Amino acid sequence: NPAKTIIIESLDIITITVPPALPAAMTAGIVYAQRRLKQLGIFCISPQRINICGQINLVCFDKTGTLTEDGLDLWGVQRVESGRFHLSEESAHKENLVKSQFVACMATCHSLTKIEGQLSGDPLDLKMFEATGWILEEATEEETALHNRIMPTVVRPPKQLLPSQPDVSADQDMELAELSSLYEIGIVRQFPFSSALQRMSVVSRTLGQKCMDAYMKGAPEVVASLCKTETVPEDFSEVLERYTKQGFRVIAVAHRRLGSKLNWHKVQNINRDNIEANMEFLGLIIMQNKLKAETPGVLQDLRRANIRTVMVTGDNMLTAISVARDCGMIPPEDTVIIADALPPHDGQTAKITWRYADKPSRKTQLEEINISLEDEDHVEEPTTQEMYHFAMNGKSFSIIAEHFPDMLQKLVLHGTVFARMAPDQKTLLIETLQGVDYFVGMCGDGANDCGALKRAHGGISLSELEASVASPFTSKTPNISCVPNLIREGRAALITSFCVFKFMALYSIIQYISVVLLYSIFSNLGDFQFLFIDIAIILLIVFTMSLNPAWKELVSRRPPSGLISGPLLFSVLTQILICLGFQTITFLWVKRQPWYEVWTPDTDVCNQSGHLNVSDLNDTEVDEHNIQNFENTSLFYVSSFQYLIVAIVFSKGKPFRQPSYKNYPFVLSAVSLYFFLLFIMFYPVEGIDDFLEIVCVPFEWRIRLFLIIVVNAAVSVLVETFILDIVLWKLAFSRDKQANYGVTPAAPTPQGATDLQADKCFSWLCPRRMMAKARYMHLAQELSVDPDWPPKPTTTTEAKPRPENSSAYEIIIPS
């Protein structure tokens, strides 16, 4: 039945064009990338995110524990006496300060305890107590049981820190002398630290004294507000700002002598508000949160790769800006503009006031910044473009998100520091950045980062605690060096997926072309020819071509964002046309050979009588399916080499993967297959020929087939390497580069004009190519010609009811 035959053969063609091994082949690259990440100490619970990480162009970092060390080190102290600051001192570890109230506060005002003989508690408390050099002793279980749980925790300095005692006269009682030389303080009651109150305090009693003392430590502004005005230095705000701008964490301490009527029992029942009032300001403890050694280098690598970096922290704004400058996130010459937003109150609308974070080292006017943006003649160096950065705290961020939604997207385009951010605000920031089409990575280590880590395209946790549960990736290495490693592996996996997809697409199309050409003479590929192609060539190649490791460094290029892109479509289409052309040439040329005739088992064009013995079984099969003929044999040789040619052409190395010649399994597989195919082509083996149903052809035709294969390989390499990589991909990457920092020059550069002309030439491949795809690119282009952007310091932006087709805010310049 001819109709039945046509339907069956058509369905056969459809199954050829849809390769069943495609899903497995596409997964192989991700599996290999996951294995390489594990070797780098990065564990993944969501493998499908690996490819997405190859597109990341902005990374948000938590500060404490991520960019900086977890713990704090004591940088120094600045004591206050008689309402005036002393000069800062490196330590409180001095003989003349041992019995001072300042050191007593450091030694007692904490929540430390001993567990199995080791001091444990808050890292800040631990560093502060260790800086005193004192000893902490807790009552044993027997002592507390004996004294009905009233034995206090005792702290005392070691004997070597105490001032030397004068010689004891012979008639003086030795026990009294020992008692007078003993100095220790018992902690009678503790009011623990409260994040709402931003302070903690203790009540203590020094051995041999009748009155008790209250000590308090906490946020400087809070502590100063609870002290007597005359004890707080007049330059308190200036000194505090100086330290915070340098990135230090500042703790204030205070003291109060309690009345003699306040005994132990009364202290246990007294309210902390009665204790924490009318105190005397003792001074400041300055703690240093050091950058991790790897932080500056990693941030520099990301910046060099045109990947934006943003800090999202719960810490103080000025401290965060200082750390951002120290680690290179904000270059020293760049200006930081702080956005302070106030909610609507007393009938007034919400407003934003703009101010410099600090006075720039040179007098930079923002009008000049706009000019430099427009006149910039090279877009590859973001350091020369991005002359200003926005910083804001969580409160301002929430107000702007609610009352200035259209301005928020403009702010995140240059927003670098987001301080005092709550967990939900961190998540909202990630969503806002994604809303302007950034591919966002997030790196953090705390429970407050969980929402952001989960929401980001690629979240990586530096902790194996709460954050690792929400994050797709967890790094065993507790520093941010894992971030470029993840992006590199993501890029390698993404390019591998593209290579595999293109190869599998070409494999099915090459086979489809062969089958359609053979159908025209009522022939087909043999079962064992199909089997050899599908198993020996395709599976072997596709699972080894995915083994290329990532390139050793991050480059400024980014991989294409999807399969439906000009360069990738051009690559596939051109290779299809090349394979179609050379198979068609082979199919037509073989018929024009002088020795050509319709093949039968009796045909002997090779003059090899031994090859004429064909079994009766094969005779039956040939009669039915017409497998053995000159066209089949010629197309089998050429198409088999074409699979290997496109595999090598598509297996790109630099700049995202290591070169293919370093992928030894792939090289070994490809070379082995080349040698085998050349061997059976030039030195026919009867057993192999019978198995693959190949017929013998004259030696001169084999030479011509070899020339066809060589020319095919040369054309494929030329088109893919030179035309595609140098012209089309370069244009795609240069476009990404220009817009990667959200800054696009207003006037086209000579190079830009050339690229624009080339873009027009290839616009037929991708009609949307002429438009910037990402929303942040559109915003950058709009802002580069906006005379009112960035907002100038001393101006105020007020929200107003949003009329139709109008802005939701207006800028007011004070007179």
C-alpha cells in the first residue's frame, strides 16, 4: 500500500528530526558543572540554577561575615574625664587604668559565661573582655547550692596587672595585707542586651566597698541620651562621626554610683529604667571589623568583568560606605549621594533630601559629572563613567518604594550601599533589581539574608546554618571568592548547553538530509549505520564535549542570554546550509562518475572478486530496502565526518571554557573516530563493510570524498570562527558591555558608529536587535540626557498625587 508506506516513512523522518537523547545530553553539562563546583567547595541543591548563574551581571553582598570578618577586634579606646575626651589609646591594658571605672565597665558589662572551662558568648563581648586581660570566675554548682544561688560571677585582674604593693612592716597583719591587695568585682545583676533598647547594663559590687556600681554599654547615641549632659563632651557627635566614617564600630560606656541604701535584695527587684538614668559618660570603645583578605581582590575581579557589586547590610550607613570604599566597591574619587526619605506627616507629602556622604576630595559638581558621562569616548571602563553612587538606609528605601516607585528604579541603577536593611527590605531590593532586568546574585551568611538568597537568580550562602537551607548554593569556603567561581562555572555550563543543543540540532538535521536524499532514490540508511551514528559517534561525542572546565578567569563578555539570539541562529543555520550543500554535492557527483551504475551484488567497480560474495540474507534485505548502493556509501562517509566536524566547531573554549584540546576524553574520542572512519574508507575490511552495509567504491572516488570532507571542514571552521566570532558575537558582546553598568554614552563613538552600521546589516537576524533589551539599559539612556539627574545636594524631592501621564514627584530647589 503506497499510502501506508508514505505515512510510515514520514513518521520515520519526524523521529529523526527530534533527537530522543537531547534532554539527557543537555543535562550532562549541568551535572559535570555541579561536580566541578563540589570540588571547589560549593554545594548545590538546585542544579537548574547553575546555567542561570552564567548570566549574572550584578551581585549583592551582605557586609558582616561576608565582606568583613565575623568577629571584631579592639582598635582602641577614647576615655572621657570631666566632660572632655582624652586622646585615643590603643588598649585599656595599662597598670594605671586597672582600677578605673572605664576598665571595670569593660570587665563586667557583658553576658559571658564559662562552658567547659572556655569563655563563651557574644563575639563583641568576648573581644572586649579579652582586651582587659581580666579573669572571670563563676561559682561552682556546690557553692551555688550552699549559698542558695546568690554567689555572683566574679571578675578580677591578674596579679601582674595590679600596681606593686609597698613592703609590709613586720608588725602588720599578713591577712589584712593580702585582703587590701585583692581587687575583684562581683556582678550582682545583669540587664541583658536588647536590640530594641540598643544597650545592656549590669549592677556590680567591688570587694570591700559599701556602695554598688551600675555600668552600661550600647549604641553611642542611646548611651549619651541617658547620661548627665555635663558629662558628655561637646564634640561627641563630631568624634563619633569621624570613627563611623572610617568604618569602625563604636560602643559607648557609662557609669553610675548607686546609693548605699540599695542592697542586694532591692537590686534583684528594681526596674532597669531606674538604674539606667543620670549616668556619667565614660567614653568610647572603638571596634574594628576587618575586611577579609580575599574581599578587595574578588571585588576587583568582578568589576573588571563588568559585574556590578552592591552592599546590603544591617549596619550603620557611614560604616557601610566606609567599608565600601575600603574594599573598592566605591572608588575613592567617586561621589556618594545619600537619599534621606521622610514619610508624610502633618499634612505634608513624603519627601527625599539629597546630601553628600562626605565632602569629595576635589570639588566635583554634578553638572560636570553629566558632561563627563556624555563625552565619554570609551564604554569599557566603568570606573571612568560611574562617578556617583546612591546610598540609603532601610527606612528611606521603604518610603521611596511606597511613595516614589518610579524613582526607585532609577536609584537602584546607581545604588551601591543599602544600610540598616531588614530581611524583607533585602528581598524587596532583589526584586526591584530584577524588575529592571538585572540577573542578580546574592551572597550572605545570616538568617536575615534567607529571603534575598532564595529570591536572587543565584544565591550563595557562606554559612551552613539557616541561610544554607534557603540558598541554592552553599560555599564551604567562608569568603566571597566562591562568587566568581560560581559565575565562571555557570557561564561554562551555559555555553556547554548551547554547544550541546547546537550539536544535537545539527546531528538530527544532518541525518535528516541524508535520509531525504536517499529517499529520493528509494533507499535509506541501514539499521547498523543508524546504530553506529547514534551510539558510537553521537553519544560518545555529546557526553565528552560537555567535560570542558570553566575558563580560569572572569572576562568582561557575557554569554548570549538565550537560544533565540542572532549569533546562535546564524551559527546553526550556516552549518545546516554547509552540510546540506556538501551532502548534495556528494549525492549528485557520485552519479556523474564514469564507473557509476546501479549497484547490484554482482557489481565490481573495485576489481575485487573476493568482495562479490554476498549472503542470500543480505540479497533479500537489499532487494527490499535498497540499502546497499553507491549513494548510501558516499553519504554515510561524508555525513559521519560532518558529525565530528560540527562537534569540534561548536566546542568553543575561550573565553568561557577551557580549550577543547584540554578536554582529553573528547579529544581521544574524536581522534579515535576520525582514524576509524579514515581506516574503513581507505582500507575496506570485508567484515566491517558487511556489518555497516557499505559497498566498495574505487580508490579515486575515496580520494575525492576525502577532499569533499576537508573542504567541508575548512568552510565550517571559517564561517563559525571568523564570521560568527569576530563579527556577530563581538557586536552582541559589545552591546552587553556598554549597558552593563547602566551607563550608555549619549553621543555615539567612532567604534560605536561602526558597530551600529554592522548591527543594521544583521538586523534581519533579530529585528529587536536595534533596541536595548534590558530595562536598565533604557533607563540609563533616558537618564544620560536628563538635566535634573542625578539630584543635586541641598535639593528636596517631594511626592505629589500622580496625575495621568505625569511624574509622581517634583524636585524643589531651596532658595
